[in-house]
Amino acid sequence: MKGNDLLRKELLALLSGGEAHMDFADVVARFPMEHINSKAPHTPYSCWHFVEHLRIAQWDILQFMIDPDHVSPDYPEGYRPSPDEETDEKGWYGSVEGVLSDLEKLKEIVTDPATDFFAPSPMPKTTPSFGRCSWWPITTPTTSASWPCCARCWGYGRRGSST
């Protein structure tokens, strides 16, 4: 198997999830609306804050990959809502859809046979295309590692759990 094909296979496995971490789509599909603004113990952020953080971080990575003129938000304030902000059901689903939509866009880039992961990237000049694609699966599981904790706080979330 060629280098690009092998890397494509591995990136898709990472992006599809369900291996090392709980799948994002599974968590949010059953997430109780009455807890979207609830905060888990020992954190100033609600589960919606985590979803928004994931959405913004993934959007930023995707934009960096496709737009050479992209400017990232200021860190850290540009990467999540303030702890006192809340949302409603419409806002929750908008955040969830943003995460899932950007993930699909990345999968399209990865599955495109024209994507050469080892070609030089337009930004920065020393970063190969693979470097741009590889940040996503590294960032996404790291950020989404909080999902099992968030889900367990409200009594569900483990694979095969009926609660």
C-alpha cells in the first residue's frame, strides 16, 4: 500500500472515532437537553461549552488547512464561550451540527485521491499537507476525551450502557 493510501486509511479511522474514545455523535444523540448548561463538578464549563470549544477548534483547523489567508481566533478567549454564557436547544444543535459538518468536510479532504499528504503546504512553507491533516485527529480525541466524563456525570455514556 502506498504511503498516501496507508495514511488515508489511518486518518479516516481516527476521524471516524469509536476506537480510543467515545464517539461524539453517540454522546450528543442521547444527551439530555435539561443538562446542556449544567456544569460537571470541578469545572466552570458546561457540556455545551465543551461542544462549542470542539466546534471552534475544529473549524479553526479546517480553515487553516483550506484557506491560506485564515486568521485563527485569539487564544484562549476565542476558543470557547465565557463560563457564564448559556444556550438553548437550538444553540446546542447548531453547535453539534457545526462539529459534525466540519468533520465530514475533513473526511472529504482525506478521502480525495488528489490529496497528497506529503506535498508541501502553502502555510507555513515547511509544513507538509500531512501536518495540516494530522492536527485534526490529534486535537479532536484530546478535546473529546472529556465526553465520557461529561456523559457519566448524567448517568450514561459507556458503550453498551442502557442508562
